[in-house]
Amino acid sequence: MSDQVGDVAREEEFHPRGTIAVVAIFVATLILLWLSIYLILIARGVTV
């Protein structure tokens, strides 16, 4: 029974660092893509 308690304690200490890194890279890529499109539109003088 002490093994089960140890497993639960280990699961509670789990921090998804890899997932956070992937999401951060994904968000940064989206921001850079939108920024590049925005700058292209400004350079062309597109007005709404």
C-alpha cells in the first residue's frame, strides 16, 4: 500500500515543462507570422 501512496505523490509533482515549451514556441510562431503579414501590408500601403 505504501507503493500506491508514493505513485500518487509522484504524479502530483509532475510539471509538463515540455508541453509548455511547445505551446510557447507555437504562440511565438503565430505572433511572428502575423507580424510579418502586418508589416507586408503596411509596406504595400494597404488601407481599409
